[in-house]
Amino acid sequence: MKEIEKNDHYKILTVELPAGTSMPRHLATSDAYIIVESGNALLIFKGETYELNQGSNMTIPSREPHLLKVIRDFKAFVVLAKDAVIDFAA
């Protein structure tokens, strides 16, 4: 993950992961709004699995543990509150 923008209200991160990899279980301390630029992945949270594809978007509620399994090379933007932290110890 790489921060590409930040102002007084929010920050934007990019997430790029190759096919066959995963982002381990984690949570953010604010709502996270995901916008998929390319690729395909499975987002798993609240006991449900959601397929993310180019052009799709989703909001993950604050402090909701989730994980991502990449099927095809994946790139997305994540918008968080400016002081939000991502916790991989969740």
C-alpha cells in the first residue's frame, strides 16, 4: 500500500497485488471506500465473500476485520479518514 494523497479530511492509498497473493486479515480505524481500477479479487468480511472487478467499489465499515484474495493482478484505490490506521494484528 502506498499513500498517494492526503488533505485535512481524507487520504487515498493505492493497493497493487499480483495474482495468487493475499492481503492478510486486517482492519482500518475508519470506514474504507475501495475503488477497483483493474484485476479481480475476493473480499471476505462479515462471513460473506464479495467479488471485486474493474470498476466495482465497496465500503468496508470502520474496525471490520477483512481479507483480500487476489485472482488476477489487482489495483485499487482506498479512501480513508486522514488519521486512519490500518491494523494487521486484527
